[in-house]
Amino acid sequence: MSTKGWSPVFLSGMDYEAQLVCQRLKDADIPAVVLSQRDHAFNLTHGYLAKVCVMVPDELMESARSVLEATPLTDEELEQAALVAKES
């Protein structure tokens, strides 16, 4: 999937994971956006209707991958984000 100069650098079935990744990239001064194709009506978390992508400009793909490899999401971050998402 590519959208006019933007490509996915991270794919998840959960919005909160994608938001964490997006924020991590923005903190590293890499423009990033979340593109959600997730079907929230049925709360699907797998398959085609559960895609949540973090998109970055094509020319920053390698930099984004480097940031994500250097600072992967921790279990604590994911757990906290899941709890916050559940409360919303």
C-alpha cells in the first residue's frame, strides 16, 4: 500500500499500538500519520478489516525503521495504552 509519497512503516490490528508508534516517530521528528481501516462497529482485531497503518513519507522510511528498531514498544507501554483505550 502506498499513498502518494507515503508508505506504511508499521501495521497493527489495534489503534493504540499505532498511536504509540506514530508518537514515537513524531518525537524523533519524523512526520507520521495513522491510517485506520479498522471496522470499529464489530471491533475486529485481525484480517483485512482490522488494518491500522502508520504511514511516513517515502524518503524517511529507512529513518523511521531505524527509530522503531532502536526503541521498540515495551510491554508496559502497550499495557498502559490498552488500559487507557479501554477506558475511552
